[in-house]
Amino acid sequence: MLLNLVRNRLVNNRLIDFTYRMSSQLVKVQTKQGIIVGQQKSLPNGNFYQSFQGIPYAVPPLGELRFKSPLPLERFGVPELNCLKERDVSHQRDPLTAEVIGSEDCLFLNVYVPKSSKDSPKSLPVMVWIHGGGFWFGNGNSDYHLPLSILQENVIVVTLNYRLGALGFLCLPEEGIWGNAGLKDQRLALQWVQDNIQTFNGDPNNVTLFGESAGAASVHLHSLSKHASTLFQKAIMQSGTANMEWVFQSNPAYKTRRLAELMNFKTSDTKELLTYLQSPKVTPLDILAKTLPVMTPDERRRCLPLPFKPVVEDSQSPDSFISQPILERLQQPNSIVVPSIMGYNSAEGLAMMVNAVKKVEEFEKDFHRLVPRNIPLKPENNEIKEIARKMRDFYLNGKSIRPELFNNLTNILSDYHFVVDMQKAAEWHAKLQPQAPLYFYRFEYVGDRNMFKRMFQMHKLAGACHGDELFYLFQMADDDSPVSERDQKLIKQFCNLWANFAKYGNPTPQDQPRLINCDWLPVKKTQEAEFSLDYLAINENGCQMKTNPDQERMQFWQNIYELYTPTDLSRLSSK
């Protein structure tokens, strides 16, 4: 049956359309699964690259494989597989257009290989990209992630799609649905890279895993896993770490049962429950339509709307990805062995301001919804209201929310969802991971390509929005707009830093040409001494080394957490 699924999916790819992009030269590569056919294209600098899109790396996760760990694909089932264009992304609702896109059959990756006019080294460094989107939306395809500027740095780039939402993160351990299928998709894609990248002139022993937001949290989770250093050797985390409050699912058993109940199916028998949820009568659209309503009222009030996410797996899981509460794992010495880059944007919370500005009255009446969930107090506790009062005094000078204080509200949302937890992850890394250098950055640049800030119409507010840095690493496939000189300079600097790290484990190696006027120094290792966070500020004035970003705000939260030991929210995912 599984072979038929593969054949049915690929049968339409037998004939290669030689009129597809007449300017392209077709290229064939032998992989372990069979021959793939890609095409040679031009880079902006006049060099060439080879593009192989829509390569399947797993058996289609359909029918009885829905929600389960992925199975590796042994053979393509056709003599030559057409990889001239991308295939489906994971089934989802596009957050910008509200259009339902993709399918369950989504486990594909794309390989982009630079071909320099000079003789390239036999083995090129490899960068594997994991997209963000809260484990609920997003994709690795070229509509947002065409890596032309990175390819010009002479590294191979692999982008991938993985299952999202309930399809990737539903959990029913009683029936062998252990959770984290989406993360295991990523792991299988990394194994595919190990098995095949040499045929693309890539070095399987020099692989850098990089991602943004939920993709960065995924990278962090990979870094903490058993396969770190075997499937990849370096890690870059942009605006995401595994300890952030939005990463782990809470009450997964409730959510699984609630999903079925919302489709008018009730049972106490877990076997019947799984049979129903895997049945053809339950379509991906049915699942998508009932996803948000599985959240509890308090989750809808206080959290980002992301119901199905990673979990700490049951101890019986045969292929466990996460087996230990995350704060416990992060505070274990030598739990991370790969060199890492970590950082965030100066106004991450602008992405949440789109919703916040529409609900100012609700925030005013219920300001304590902004108190972090990891403070171990019930929502109705008077101490929560006291913390909310302190927050209002500190961030808003005791005033009510109004347009002239929207930058201040942005800081609250940035700190709650991103900054505090990332800086804490960096501190633990510096204190407990002596083998693994850590480079930290703060992306502050605002230019014409801060696309999310523009799309969200937040241009009147200060700083770089969540996701804005992506448009200085990647191009959108349909974007042929001119790039300003100052933006082009930043693109070259940014891509050079990332590529140098992928090549050498150091973004500014002494023996290589550099495009910034300073050394990006790693965070100083410290056990007993007070922690100091050295970081690279990336802004309109270039790049500068500084210390302790957003220090006053971090001190405010340090004082709060000295009174209230934070809850490990990942522990709620095992219930």
C-alpha cells in the first residue's frame, strides 16, 4: 500500500517538460532513492546554481500513517524524478491571505547548490533551514525562502517542509502516537542530507542547522538531542529558543479528545478515537477548522494561538525526540556540544501589536493577562494583579495604554514572548556549556526590506519586527523590486556572517576577508562570576560589539523571578 502511495504521487512526474524555463539547463543527480532532475539557474552576481525542488524524503504520511513518526522513503518509484518545481507544503491556513493551502502529503525538501565560475572545492558547507510559523503555518519553499544571497557565499542550502498543527503534533501515546511527528520529520530530513548531500558536492560533516521563531526553537531542541553533532555540527537560532513560553503544548490528552468532540465524536476508548481521527471521513480541513477551539479559555486569553506543539514524550516512546523537561535539560552541563549563534530582533512584539491595537480596551480591563504564564500563580491570585501593577509602572509609567505608548507595549510583548527567555537560555549556555561557543546578536536594522513591519503597517513604531531579518537572508521568489544600496550592504554583511559561521564555526575568522569592522566575539563563559551578555548589534550604523541588551528590562524581570521561581511549562505537555 505504501509503495502505491508513492507511485500514485509521482506518476505525473515521469515526463520532464523541456520547455519549462527555456533558459535553464537540466541537471541530473543520483541519490540513494533514485535519479532526480533539476535545473541550472543564474545568481544575481552572474554565477550559477543548481536547483532541485520538491524532493520527497519520507513516505507520504497518509491514512494509518497520519500523526505517526515519518518513515524513510526507500525508492522514488520512477526512473527519473522531476524536481523542477516545488511540491505541496503542510496543510494550513495562510495567516496573511486566510487561504487554505497545502496537503498532508508534504514531506519534501529543496536543495540549492552554488556552481562558482571558478573550480569549487569538492565538498561545500551545508546550511539546512527550518522555517517558523508557531508549528502551525509557514513553509520552506521559495515564496519566502529563496536563498540566492546565501548561495553567493558558496554554501549549499537545503530547505524543507514538515507537518504542522495537529497533523504534526497531536499526541495519543496510548495508541503509539507519541507526539512531535513534525520534529521527527525534520530529523529524517537531516538524515536524508547525511545520506545524499555528498552527491551534490556537499560535506555531510559540515552541516549547519538554522531557523527562525518556531524553526529556531526546533533548532534548539535538535541541539539538545542525541543526534546533535552527528546529523549537524553547528546551530543558528533566530528569535526562538526551546524554553520560550509558547513552544510546548499544554494538556495534550485533553486537546486530542477535544478535537474529536468538536467533530461530534465522543469515546473513552483510545483505539476508537485514533481510528476515527485517522479515517478518510476526517479531512485535513476538518482538523484545521477545529484546531483553534481546542484551546482553553485561559490559553485564548493569555497565549499565542498555537494549540498543537511539541511535547515531552512518554518514556515508552521508541523514537523519542524530547524525553526530559526542557528547563531540566537546559541546566544540565554539556547538554549542548555544537557551536551556536542566537539572537533576536529589537521589536519582536510588533508582530503581536497587530492584534493588540485592536484590543486596547480588553488589555486595559485585563492587564494581568500580560503577566508571564510561567509565574507559578493562578490567574485569579491577587499577587498576579500586583505583578501587573509593577509592569504597568515600569513599562508604561503607571499610565493607561494609548497610541503614544505603543512602543512601550511592544516591549512588554517582546519580553514576554521572546527576549527574557532567550537571554536566560544564553546565560545557561554560557554557564553550563563550556564546549560550545555561543555568539549572540540583536538585529536592530530598519530598511526597505523589513517586510513584516511593512505588511503589519507598523512603520510608525520603532525597531525591527519579528521575522524582519529573514528578508536580508532570503528573497521572495516573485520579488523583483530594486534593492537600495544600504539594504544591499546589510544583505552582504548578514549573509557573510552566517556563511562564515557555517564554514568555520566563527562568523568573523581572523584569516578570512570580512565585511564588518569588528570581531564578533563569543559570549564569555562563566560559572561563578556575574553573567554578562556580549552581543553584536546589527543596525543602520553597521555592526558593533556591545554588552547586555535591554538591560533595564531584563533587570526588572530578574527581580520578579527572584520572588517567583518560574514553572517549567514543558512539564504541562506530559499531562
